[in-house]
Amino acid sequence: MKLAVALVCALASAAAAGPGKVDPVTQAQADKLFIDGQASYQQGKYLAAIDLFKNAYGLVSDPVYLFNIAQSYRKIADCVSSHDYYVKYLEAVPKAPNKDKVQQWIFELRPCVDKTRELADEAARAAEEAERQRQEAEAARQEPRPMAPVETEVDRGGPYRISGIVLAGVGLLGIVVGATYGVKGNSIQADIDNLCSSPNTCLWDSDKIQSLHEDGETANTRAKIGYIGGGVALAAGIALYMVGRDRVETVMVTPTSGGATVGAAFRF
């Protein structure tokens, strides 16, 4: 956390300067929003900081606001928004002094982003399929009521259950990965605490402590990604399994003068 705050503060001077052609009143408003956003960020009020930084960027298109927005989203574990704002920041400042660190964060967030978007796509496809089947069932109900139907139940939930089990397994794996990195992060923090048990022996700027701190930040980020991605996948897997477990189509075949008719109704 200390490293992230340091980076945000280091860029404050760039925001205070602002782009060249901005009227003083607008720049002053943006500066005030930026300062308030910094205060909220340092107090752990990341949602408030996001709103303030976005409002500042709406007044003055200074890339530093994009960076701070990305940092704030990363703190609340919104991997998609954080990733996208880091990308916007580097697009606006291709030679940013902290480019390497930002690219590292983008790389670390990518698995969570891909999984979140994949789940969103799957949910959209599932919704389309459910709507299609609902329309088919509605059309079947509107057909003339068959006489003396013969009912047969067909289980169409198998693919949903299998997908749910696979997705839940991926979710559990993600949670295990998150827990593993969480333990690693705690262990690194304990090492830092031991090194800094005495104020006179704690050299925060030393290469050893800085290296431990960066390793801890990386472990904590990966732990969050594991927990969030795993939790989302586990929840989605359970939901798919529950849908598939009770998904049964009742097929009704009724003789008619022209041969036979087939209708279908679904039970959930």
C-alpha cells in the first residue's frame, strides 16, 4: 500500500501544472478536486476518490487523473476498470516515468479481466438461450390443446450441470491460488516487521526491504485476483449447476388427423 500511495503523490505536481491551454478558474477547480481525491485515497475512501478524480479529469484532461483512477479501482479489486484506466493512462503518456510498473500491473490484472469478461459473455449467451426457449415454450402453449397426449420427459440440463461443475472447479482453484498468495503476502509482511522491529535498525529505503515490499504488493494483488476471479467463477458454476439440475423438458405427442403433433413445456 505504501508504494501505491507514493506513486500517486509523486504525480501530484503534474496534475497541479495541468495541460497548457486551460483557463485558471477551471484549473483551480480541477486542482481542488485532485487534492480532495488524494485525501480520500490516503484515508482508504477509494470510491469517493474515484468520483473526485473523474470529475477533475472531466474539467482538465490531465493523464495523472487516469493513473489515480486506475490506482483507486485496483484498491477496491475492480480489475476490469483498473486495467482499462491503466491502459488509457499509458496511451496518453507513452513515455510515463512509471511505465514499467504500470505495465506490470496491467499484466497481473489481465487474467482477472479475461475471466470476468468471459463470464459476462457466458451469462449473456445463457440469457439469450433462456429467452429463446421461453419463446418456444410460449409458442407451444398457444397451439391448440392436444387430446390424449403422451408425455415424455427429456433432461436437457446435462450441459448446464457439466459446465457448472467445470466452472466451479476453476473457481475453487482460483480461491486456492488466492489463499496461497495471501499467505505469501502475510509472510513477507512478517519479514518486513521483523526487520523493522526496532526504529534504529529499519532502513526503509534499503534494497532488501524495498524488494520485500514489492514482492508483498505483487503477492497481495495476485491473492485478490485469485479470490475475486475464483469467487465469481464458483458462484457462476453453482448457478449453472442449479439451472441444469432442474431443467427438464416435457415432450407431448398427440395423434391428429394429419399424423401427430409435438409440443414442449419446460419445468424449472
